[in-house]
Amino acid sequence: MPITTLADSNPIKLCVVIVGLPARGKSFISQKIVRYLSWLSIPTKSFNCSTNLIQQLKESNTTANQLFNKENTPNHEILNKTRQLTLDQILKWFTEIDNCGVAIYDGINATKFERDHINKTLSDNNINTVFLESYCDDQSIIDVNITDIESTSPEYFNSVSLQDTINSVSNKIQFYDNVYETLTASEESNLSFIKLINFSSQIILNHIDSYLKSRIVYYIMNLHVKNRYIWLSRHGESQYNLEGKIGGDAALSERGIKYSHKLVEIVDKYIPNHDRLEVWTSTLKRTQQTAKYLPFPKKQWKALDELDAGSCDGLTYDEIAEKFPEDFKARDDNKFEYRYPGGESYRDVITRLEPIIMALENQENVLVITHQAVLRCIYAYFMNVHQEESPWMSIPLHTLIRLEIKAYGTEVTRIKADIPAVSTYKEKGTSKLGESNNSLNIMSGSVISGITDKIVN
Amino acid sequence: MPITTLADSNPIKLCVVIVGLPARGKSFISQKIVRYLSWLSIPTKSFNCSTNLIQQLKESNTTANQLFNKENTPNHEILNKTRQLTLDQILKWFTEIDNCGVAIYDGINATKFERDHINKTLSDNNINTVFLESYCDDQSIIDVNITDIESTSPEYFNSVSLQDTINSVSNKIQFYDNVYETLTASEESNLSFIKLINFSSQIILNHIDSYLKSRIVYYIMNLHVKNRYIWLSRHGESQYNLEGKIGGDAALSERGIKYSHKLVEIVDKYIPNHDRLEVWTSTLKRTQQTAKYLPFPKKQWKALDELDAGSCDGLTYDEIAEKFPEDFKARDDNKFEYRYPGGESYRDVITRLEPIIMALENQENVLVITHQAVLRCIYAYFMNVHQEESPWMSIPLHTLIRLEIKAYGTEVTRIKADIPAVSTYKEKGTSKLGESNNSLNIMSGSVISGITDKIVN
């Protein structure tokens, strides 16, 4: 039996209102919260003020450069319209969702006056509010962020060069710096807020008065900003894989053992700083045997054990189709929610994986050796894959996956060991095992041994 | 498959060093952290400076009154000895535990100098440190705490009257107030700390750099200080109870239905402010039928579902003993860890109950209607029952349990409906059902309908 989801337990409408000067990682934080809460099945959407600003600029034939240029008189009309539009979109969205949802207002929200207006408007509409300020006075962090913005912000999409963007962003920073009022408990004591100082090196919390808010704080405390790698692999081919059986605690096949040797070479060749690598496995034999020859510290996690197939453990898909025909169909109809009799669903796996995700957000240089369903869930979190799609992703055996986690996305590289293995991918509606050519299968593509294949989410 | 425990995942030695003037709820917070982490199976122990001080006072024939009286010259020797003793006890404890553990240094730790010394000593011994200050300038909170201390602190155990204690504590506060230096990120920027301002209305976090620390912060954010009630009940007697079967999703028996009606009366009579009551049930029929006539808002939690008996679901204990004789014995040998084939262990239930505990810490006026094993786990948390003992507690049917949660303990009152029901208590080593007379059975005693039976933990 799984724990209830946050969505079930907290039927609350919450708006996280971001506060911060340009180049303070606001969109990064917004996107991370969206990803985390969505992964936990809470309807979450980010509303980006910049996107609305572009629309307003187009309509009035202005550029961001002109708007924020200190030589010009500030065009308050455009800015006010943009803010109202964002707030209206949020209010509209809350009328469309049923029960529980989190909106992120991703904007600068520089002044007490603006924040007070937002707080009042939301409160009048029975929406809880928490402000989330990213305050940063470390110029080196700001500089890195400005450079990052070039490649990501729609506002500067048409800038000719990096230098252009930097100038624009600097103008914008100056523009807002003059009016910016940071959140303080003395000045805005009535507001519920989270203030991050130089990312999470210091955090000030004021009136964090609900479980959901405390959960967001907890997540943010565990966030990393710097680019880093996470390495993932399924165990080598097992005896059960050969026999087409699911679950169990079988040993590796001969080819699986080959992969466990090959993995040492691959790690040596492809993982930089592998002298600091840590290897995480499940408590099951096949992952531990796969890690056997890797000369690094190891951790065993029960949370990394394969999805529990309950009464179907040890059966082939053909046997399941025969013995439990209704279950077999029900699973294909809603693979995310379907729970094996006496076993688990994908949703259950996500619930128990949550501490792993927290730990992975906290770390780098980790190689996780685990199982198909578990890898799908971890992968779905980092790649922001929809929950209905995640159980259908194909994650082949004998392949090392590199996730390069950057501020604004994750890049995937697959390093395929040249060791054949059976496919364990079951196509929808059949009990046949074979490679998926499903369009949701974002892991597929032509990958040759040793050649990397970058896919950006 | 359960998630790994925090203890498994974080083999780390952490000392939480409490900072704060007298009457700032330091021992309350210490005890709560001990209870929470112990419940999660992390070895945790609090080391109380006051307890050591009493020993030192006895040895030198001094009283707390004399020591802290402003007329006298301060006796620094006694205080320094006490501090060193506490630190030594902590270091010794860490050599005795294996792997992962959390010590709480429950003291005043008023000055930067003292804190620096503690931090260095612990760091030299490879122990991580986080300081936890309770800063409070709200005199009304302080006054309540001073009154509370009388009934709880060993230091004032021999005080003749409440007024005596208040005077002593006030002297002690004055004594430390002169030297007290609050934690600030500017002055002690190198320290990892959590600063609570007027309990959790504002919180400042500095360098919270590990998962375990973030988890402690998360817990503290959800803590309540004020006295309140939590109400617990098992579902009414079910058809399965009558047949001696475990698990399943049976409807209530006739007597169970009687209880569901009676519960309305009992709630009306015994629960104050029941106009604001919220009723939580599991997703199983028998809890929902029990709540059926209660005219209050209801929430269904999957996390409150009964311990999953896997392959043994729907069997009687006799049948289990016959079909799975080894499992039957294994469960008696270690009931906390034993997992039914394809089902759950008590440890698994605790893992999934964690959000319920967080939510219960956040709320009052909740009536939880759930199942035997789940109630045992919730009860164990609030009453600080040892994990080996918790699965053996007897929690009878047709009884409303009131937990009165106070700063320094929980009082239990049982209100027994006068409706007979079968016993579902299985004694160790037999498959027989009958009332336990186990000494661990802290719920037992002669309870008459409507009469309360207070047991303080």
C-alpha cells in the first residue's frame, strides 16, 4: 500500500511568487519546483513574466533594449500590463484546475507595493501565497547567470551576440536595481516568504505555515546549482531476462557478467573524476553483481529495488496474460497507476524514490545501477517526462547513461557497451518483448558503441 | 519493497548543538527530534547539560539558586566542568555506535567562544555539527515556558513551590542574559546553523549542507508548540474480525455498525470544539463505514491503510501457521522487521506514515480512524514507544483514544464505548487471539465506559 500523494493530502491552491533581480536564477528555481511537484503528481505550472513582456513589446513595437535603456523614460504602461496579464493567467488557471495545484509566478516583483497587490489579489481569490526571493550579491554567480541567460531566455532570443545580451541584461538589472526592495521580516512581516541568499548558503523563512510550503523549502535546501553529471545503468542481463520472467532475484547471465567487466573500462574511459565516484545499487543480486568489479565505494538502497510485481513476480508476460488477463489489460490501460496484486505501481515507486531524488540533487559523481522501472522514474524526474509516458520509455540493457544536469535542462548521453542483450521492452497491447518504436521512447535513436547522442530536454 | 531508512542512506555522525537562554523550549525541541529520528530508526540520544549540572551541584554542595544568584560570584568551575562532561559523554557515545547516529547537546551554549570550542572538538572527531538556536523575545511565550519548567526540569525538582522555581529560572536567565551572544550569519558565518525566532515564525538557516540536516529543518518547520488533542480510533468490528481473518476489505459487523453510531455521541460529548473537527480514514471500507455518521469534513488517506499482509491477506492466524509455518515464527521473532511475502513490515508502515505524522504535527482537531498496525505506529511516535515493542501493543476495538499533546509529553485518555467486540490481539508464540497481559501493553488497565485513564509518557 503506498502513501497518499501530496496532492491527495493537501487540497490547497498555492501560488509561489518569485522575487529577484535579473540573473538570480529565478527561472531555474521555478522550473525545478515545477518538475519536482509534477513528478509528485501535483498539478504545477510556471507563469513567466518575460514571455508576456515579449508579447507586449511586439505589440508596441519596442525592444527590451529600448525599454530598459536608462537614456529613455521608463514605459510603465508596458510593465504594468505585463504584470496584470501574468496575474490574470494565474487566476484563470486556478479556476480550471479542480482541487489542488501550485502556480509559480516567475517574475521580478521588485517592490513592496507590487507584492502587496499580488498577495491581496490572490488572497481574495482563496489562493495561498508564498514569496520566494533569490537574493544574490555574489558578482561571480551573477556573471555566470547572465551568460546563461543568452542561451535560454526568450526575451533575448533575437539578440545578435552574447555581448548584446549581456548589455541588455545589465541594463535591465540597472533598471530594476534602482527600485528593488529586498524582502525583510521587519518590513513585510505579514508575508509568508522564503529568502535565498546566494542560493542556499543562507535561507530566511518567514511564516512557513503549511505542509506543502515546508516541502518546497525542504526541496530547495537540497538543490544544487552547479553543472554536474549523474550516471545511470540497468544491471547486466540476468537469467530471468533470458527467460523473459519479471521480478525475482536472479543472478546475471553470461553476457550480463561480460557487461559487469566492460563497465569498469567504460567508467574508466568516460567518467571524469571517477576517483571520487560512488556506486549505488539496489539490494538485489543482479545490480550488485553488475557493480562487482567497480573499485569504488558502494551503497545499497532498498529504495532502488525493482517495482514489486506482487503475485506476478517470477512470471513471464505470457503467463501473466493467461493467469491474470484482467490485470494484464488494466496495466496496459494505465501503466502509471496500475498496481500488481500485492505489489506496486509506478506511482508507488516514485513515492519511495523521493529520498533518492533528494540525495541525487545533493550529490555528484554517483553511478546508479538499478532496474528498468526504477530507472524510468529517475529518468522521468530529470528529463521532465510526463507521468503517463514514463512507464513506456525504453531503457536498454548494457548501456551507461550520462545525465549532464545544467541550470536550464539536462543533456543525455548514452554509452552503449558492445555486448548483446535481450530486449525487456514489452509493447502495449501484446505480451511480446521487443524494441519499442514508440514516439515517446525518447531514449531510442541510432547509437553506436562509444558515440554519444545528445538529447536536450 | 520499502524505501531505505535515513540511517541506511546517511551513514553520518551528526551532533545537534542546542543554543538558547533558559525557558526557550530547548528541551522540548531536543526531545521531539529524538523521538522523530528514533521513530525513523536512527540511533538518537539527547545529552542534557542540566542533568550533569545537578550532579556537579551535589558534589560541591551548592544549589542552582546559589549558583545563579547575582549576589554571588559566578562559580565558573562548576559550569565549565558540566560542559566538558556533556561533551565527553557525546564523544564517548559516538565511539559506541556503529555507523550513523545523532546526538543532541541540550545546553545553553551561550557564547561564540563555547560554540567554537564545541565545533572544533566535534570536527576533530569526525562528527558533523549543526547548531540549533531557539531565540525568543516574546515575553508571553517565555512566561509560559518558565511555568512549564517547574513540572519538568530535574534542576528544580526540589523547589518548594512554583514561585521558587520562577525565581530560580529568572535568576538563571539573568545570569546568562549578560553573556548571551545570539547566532548571526555575519558573526559566525562558518557555522552550520538553524536559528528559530519565536519558535518557527521565522527561521534562519546557514549552511544546511546535508540531507539529514535538511530533514531536521523540515521536521522543525512542521512542529507545533501549543497543547492540543489528537483523536484516534480503530474502525468498528468488521466481518473479518469476527472470522479471525487478517487484512481484506470487509464491511463492519453488526456491532461495528453500532459503534459507528455510538461514535457520534462520544465525539459530541468528549471532543471539545468538534465543530472544527476533521476526520481522516483509510481507503478501506471498514474505516469509512465507521466514520459514516460523523457530520464533519473527511479525508481518505492511502497511507492509513492497514499493514499489507501480502500472501497472508484474508487468512486466519491458524491458517498462516499452517501454510507458512516459517513465516509465522519469523514474524513472532522480529515483528517490527518481518515483512509478509509480497506485503509489508512495521518498518514499511512507518516509512509510509511519515507524511501523516508531519501533517498531525501541523494540525489539531483531527480524528484518525484507521487500523490496528497503523494505530500502533502512530501511537508509538507520540508516546515514544520502542520500535521492538510497538507491534505488541494492544489497541482494543470500540475505543476512542485521546492524545493530549503537551510540550513535554503526551497524555492518553481512553474512552471506551460500551459495545462488545472480539479481540484481535495475537499473543506471541501462539495463533490464539485474546487480550494481552503483556507488560509492554501500555494501553491496558481497567477502563470503564466514559471514565478516563491518564497515562503519561
